[in-house]
Amino acid sequence: MRFEASLASLAPDLTVFAPVRDSGMTRDKAIAFAEEKGLPIDVTRKSPYSIDQNLWGRSIETGHLEDIWTAPMDDVYAYTADPAGPREPDEVVLSFADGVPVAIDGQAQSPMEIIVALNARAGAQGIGRLDMVEDRLVGIKSREIYEAPGAISLITAHQELENVCVERDLARFKRQADQRWAELAYDGLWFSPLRKALDAFIDQASIHVTGDVRLGLHAGSAVVTGRRSVVSLCDYELATYDTGDAFDQSLAKGFVELWGLPSKIAAMRDRRAAG
């Protein structure tokens, strides 16, 4: 579906032929056909997983995973180590400029190089394993296993830097745009006009997402332990509870009264209505 929806956008004059699908060949029959014809495939009857993988992550389905109660076997994973395994914790500092990752531990690298490095380092800590039942576009629910150590680490750091650098209302709206963007990508509408328009909005919203985030990598988790930015909206003098607080506390009383006024009026109405 994703390939064909993309091809329809890029070359609407082409006709797509999918012999295995269109012939009604099931997975076990496809494996038998490949064995009979000597076709070099990694899938076997013992390990019949359907696997898609690229730089950003790896997805695995079918086989024993179709029973949603059954725990994944160890042979499912390739990008990540056992999160419970003994190892020393790792620490990494990720740098962003206008929302784009530009450096790791102070060394300038391309986004691709950063993802490769994080796949190795976060993967060694067992980070990025996801086991979920998801909704396919056609309405069927299916179980899928994902491995995305670099992606999970980057997303964790990026979201925290947004918390520091993006104004509240813009951040709230961007989360909605992010969700819709992800749905378009998942549903195979990568080349749709809406996805392109959302890209323009996300680029604009990311202009001030610049700075560094420190992550602790250990036991399957990427945890933010520090953040800094020259364009941070976090003002110590406004946020502190200690002496030197620059926020005028006398403003709070009137604000609280006005903020709670609609709820107060509704409560009084309900009390009257109840007799």
C-alpha cells in the first residue's frame, strides 16, 4: 500500500504488478515456492518473520508474534541487546540546530551519522524495543515488534529541547501536527500535499529548537539528565521559589479568581438546581 500510494503520486501513469499478492499466495506457500525455486531469502518455516528494516528502525511481525499473549523470542531482535543484561551505563550529549541533530558529544556529524552512532550505543543498552498491537489502515488490528534505538533517543532529546525552547501554545499545536504527520507517513501518504504543508509548519515551529540535551542510556531507557540552550524560554529568576524571584506574586490573587470563575459559577448553578 505504501509503495503503491507513493508511486501513484510520483508516476500516476504507471501500472503496478504484484504477482505474489495478486495470485493469493500465502506466506507459507511463498516460503515453499522460494525453497522449490532456490530463491535466496532469509525467511524459513522455523523463522517466518516478516521484517522491514532501515536506518531509522526495524519492524518484525508474523510467526509466533501473531499470538498477542506470547512473549517475543530472543531471535526477534537484532538492533538491541537484552535491556536486563549487565553493562555499564552510557551518557551522550546531543546537539540540535533549528530542530535538526548536528552533533554528538560535541563532535559535528550529519543526522545519518548521529543515527548510526545512536543505533549502536543505545542499542547496546537495550533501548528502543516496542511491542504493540496497532491499527492497520484497512481496519485490522495486528501485533508488531519494533526496534528503534537511535530514533527513540533522538525523539526523547528533541521533545525535551522543545519543552525548553518552544512557547506553550505553539508546542501544544505542534503536538497535534506531529501526530497527523506520523499518521500520513504510516498510512503511505508521504507525498501528499498535507504532508508537505505540515513540513513547512514544522520547519517554522522548529526555528528556536537549538541547544544541547544530555541523555543517560542504561537498562532499556534513555533518560534526560540535562538541557541547555542560548534561546531557552526557561528563566531562572521567574521560575525560582527562592529569594530573588522576579515574578510579582501579588498578581496571583486576581489571576486565580478570574481563572476559577467559570467553574465557580457552574458549581453555584448546580447547587441551586439541586435545591
